[in-house]
Amino acid sequence: MKTKFLIILALAFVTASCTKPTQSYYVQDSNRAWFADTANLKFTMRDDNGVSQSFSFADIDQYMSQQESFFMGIYVKDFEFEHVYQSGFSSFSTLNMSVSLTADNLENAPEGTDDFRMDFGPAHYTMRIDGNKFYPRYCYEYNNDSEMEFIAEYLDKFNVHDVEYQGIMHLKLVDVAYPWMTNFPTEIYYAKHYGLIQCTLDDKLTLYRLPD
């Protein structure tokens, strides 16, 4: 038993002595298209009652986070993961919005995907994405960790106020009666390079993006 332990310990030291350079993971270029371009950072949404709200997004930001790897309690190497995000604000404060992508090496995640999160008012939608392929995980609401199911589909195009947008992410909550907070986005249409183009709150009130 002692010999076996010494062999394992020796292997751990060998592994540590062969430390590799930091392994880096970056967000896929195909996924970056889901952020709003500089020319599309400010826009207006108008609801069914004719009430308008202005939205303003910041430029895309990014940073690298580090994580250490150990074997048998011995340091082996570093991993670093890229985080890319874009924050936005609305004239109606309860509908602030942000979108983020994180590259990682999750074992059970579909190969080649990044972690995608959309925070919109009290709603937090999370999934894995690979360009135009979506793998929904769950949705939850602010101050409530209960997971809600949603569908995610890719649409080639979608018209809003006679404007055709191409490359659409369509998210829809499966059980729209579940959220308890008001102004919960139960359905979202989100376009590449533009951002939010249409959404429905509480499965009742719909907001549409006005032409520039």
C-alpha cells in the first residue's frame, strides 16, 4: 500500500515538473455577432399602448479570468477563460439588459459551444450557443433560483415595423404563468448586430423596435 502511494506521489511530481503553459479558451468569432454593433447601440421600443422607451447599450467589453489546476494537491497549470459582455440601460429602469458570452471547458457541454446569458429586467436566460445553434439550459427570475424551461430557435429573418432583420434568436418561456414578478420578458426576439427588436412582457404587452 505504501509503495502504491509512493508511485502515485512520484507521478504527481512528474506531472508537476512537466507543467504546460497556460491553456486559454476564447469565445468563438461566430458568436460575437450576437452583440450590437457600434452603430446600433441606441434605439427606441414602442409598446401596444403607444408608450415608447429608449435603450442605450455600451460598447462590447471583455476580460480573462484564471483558474488553477491541481493533481494530488500539487499545482499543475493555469487555465484562462474569455468573458465578453455588453450592458444596456432603458428609460424604464426595470428593463435594463445585458448580454454575455463565456468560453469554458465544461465536460458535459456540447463541443464548440460558449456559455450565453441574457439578463433582461427580472429575467435571466442561460444556454449554450454555437453560432446559430442553441442549447437552452434554464431561465430564472431575480431573487428566485427556481429554474424555468424555455425554447430557443434560430430564425433566418424577422420583420418589425417593415424593417427586415436577419439572424434572429427567438426565446420563449414554456410556462408563462410561472414568473411572479411584473414586466417579466416571456418572449424575446433578438437580432445579430442589432440586439433587441421585439419582446413581450408577462405574455400580455409587446414592445417593438422602431426604425432608426
